[in-house]
Amino acid sequence: MAGQLPAEASEAVVSNRTQFYINGKWVNPSTSAALDVINPATEKAIGTVAMGSQEDVDNAVAAAQAAFNSYSQTSREERIELLERIIGQYKANFSDIAAMISEEMGAPQKLAIEEQVPMGLEHLETTLEVLREFEFEEDVGSFWVIHEPAGVCGLITPWNWPMNQITCKVAPALAAGCTMVLKPSEVAPFNAILFAEMLDAAGVPAGVFNLVNGDGSTVGAALSSHPDIDMVSFTGSTRAGIEVARNAASTVKRVAQELGGKSANILLDDANFEQAIARGLFSMCTNSGQSCIAPTRMLVPESRMDEAATIAKAAAEKVRVGDPNASDTTIGPVVSRKQFERIQNLVQAGIDEGARLETGGTGRPDGLKIGYYVKPTVFSHVTNDMSIARQEIFGPVLSLIGYTDEDDAVRIANDSIYGLSGYVSSADPERAYAVARRIRTGNVHINGVCHDFRAPFGGYKQSGNGREWGRYGLEEFLEKKAIMVCGSQ
């Protein structure tokens, strides 16, 4: 799926930017509230998106509720055919999705084409594979277990890997027989509108999928507290996730959350430091560091701290920051001024708290005066109580933390409110596996970063609850019913 993107995504690609998709139609919002969508590379508006209200959410939920009775009773074969049509539409719009993501949130063309958009396709195709084989009814002997759709679902997604996070919710919800209302991030909403247009073209029945744009405090809160929403699936910050759970509590609805992370990358003393440090640094910088699983805490033996810092500094200085449309760009801008300023403040906190700045620092990279560009930054001699080790920075900032022995490394890795991902590098696979078993995170990567879309994805502790991806993602959108025959008449 390689290719070149246009320098700008044409507004004609998405023709419904100021409307919502409700009950199978594009409709006008209930208010005139709107928000400029900013290209983070130019700091200029690329369009305006309508902002929804409680009334818009009520209309969308009512449409989803009305559609549930019929859609929940569709057959496996009907849902398979629907997903196949959606996959066809997705493939046909591949380049337009990539262009939109690049323009909205600053992903370089190469990243948009090779990772951002393909991840969405992977979720659709993996869900289709799971749906073909999933056992919705189990005969346990003395009773049956029936897996039924959870109901009307509110889906709230972020901006950093937008199509990945939209499809890993929408696809299993459709496969399960649920109906839904999607609220994408208002920071990067146009790719979601394009996705809604694709679902419409694929023939998703009216009311099954609905889209309402808006902010978290209005549309997000209305969805998570709505009495006719049976389940909320949320991806975003831990702070926002707490609000979603609080809003959902009064109606005792199911809440599945994938939240923040502060992943530890343990380099055991037998690891190839040149390879593992460069690999970890580039992984951390991918998507400008805006990934919840980014390996931002690199744990190295204290005796080799200076060696590790030298390698990390050299690797960081090979990262090319620049225009997302340039072919030699490694990372583009971060998504917004707010995000840029947060990163600057945390980098300054690292300096103020006594970490050693090896490279990078505050301000834009040399030669970049416009755009929310951040210097790839490496701190060494970081202690795990510093702000840069505790807080999710969501930028290309690496903290090198020393440990005394293997037990100390595991202790430091687990000394976090988060538990989304972990990393271990070692020349000994059995040793790496033993350490991975001790890390309290939802997934652990050994000797690199890899994804299997059939594996469960989610976190421990304040990184969330529930699991997404593959069979585990489908199960989140299903209720289990036991049916027992107790006698005869």
C-alpha cells in the first residue's frame, strides 16, 4: 500500500464536516457551535468541525436504541458480509485516510501510509477472522452459555492513532451485534467523518453506527452518563478516564478503558546495548512520542549509565524532525499547542529536578519556527521519583534510569501508577521471559516492538480495564447468559 500523499488533503474528500451521521443520514447539528481544526505543522486551520450538544447525543442514542432490536438479531453471515463490504470501502479510501491523518495530527506520510492506516485495516480483518470462528453458544452439559450483544455502546476515541482506535472498537461492536455512537477526538475529527462515509457506502443499517463530534466535557459526558447507553468504551488519558467512569457510575453501565502509560524498557546486562538502545529510542520517538505504549523509561545497569547515555544521544541526533510531507522526515509535529506546551514544561521540570540533559531540551529544533515541533530529548541519571519518570509526557522524551540488579529493575518498572506495556532486552530468551512475567503490565515486548492483532491489548492499574483486539476485543462487547433446563412440565 505504498505511495505518495498529496501535500494537503482536499476538503472534497470529506464533505460532511459540519454535520453528524445519525440514523443513516447526515444531519445538521442542534446548535451552531463549531471548532477550527488546526494543522500542527502549519498552525493554520484546515477546516471547521461541528460541536455537538446533549440534544445531538440524545438523537443519536435514540437511533442506536431503535436499531438494536433488529441488528442484534442478525446472523453471523450477515455481519460477515457487512464487515467484508466495510473492508472493501476502507481499502478503496486508503490514500485519502492517510492524507487526512497526516494533515490533522502531523504524522509523516511514511508513518501514515505504513502504520497509521494499515492498523485500522488489520483490526477490521482480524475481527472478521474472529467472527467467522467465534462460538456464540456453548453447550456446557447441564447448561448453555449464550454470548449476546451488550447493547447500545458509546465509543470515545483519541487523536494519536485515530483509525487504529476507531476500528478496534467499531469492528468488534458490529461483529457482536451492538449498535453505537462514536465520539472521535475533536482535535483530529475529519478521518472519523471519512470513516462514517465509508460505513454508509458499505450499507451499514440505519441507526447501527452514529457519529457525533464534540468535546469531552459535553458530548463525552453526555454519552458516558446516558441512561440508554449500555456500555462505554473509552481510550484516552487516565484523568479523562476517571471522569468517564464517574459519569457512568450512576447507571451502572459497563466501562472498558484503555488509558495512559509510562512503559519501562529494561535492558538486562547481557543485552546488545548499541542495538537495544537505538531500537528503544526510535520506538519511543515514533509518532512524535504520542503513543500510550511508548518505552519512555529506559532502565540500564547503574554501572553502564554513561555508556548508555552516549549511545542514546547519538541515536536521538539521527532522528529528523520536520515537515510531514518531506520524504526524509522521521517525526513530525506534536498534535497541538497545548500538547507542545505540556512537553516543554515537563522537559524544563527534568532540568530543574536534576536530571542530566544529554541532547534536545526546550524550544523547537533548529530551523523550525512554525509548527508544534519538539526536539528529541534524552535525559540520563534520572531517578524514578522525578516528574519526567512519573508523568506521561506524550512526546519524544527518553529518561535513562539506573538499577542495581535484576530485582531492582523489576521494582522500578513496577513503581508506577500505570501498567500498559513493558519491554525487556536480553541475549537470553528464557531470562527475558522470566523478567517479563514479573512486570505488571497488560503486554510485554521482548527484544523489540511487535504487534499481533489477535493478542489482548489493555492495561493494569491506572492504565485501564478490559481488553481490546482480536477475540478479546469481541468479548468486551458481549454479555454472557446462562440457560438451564430445570425440569419438565
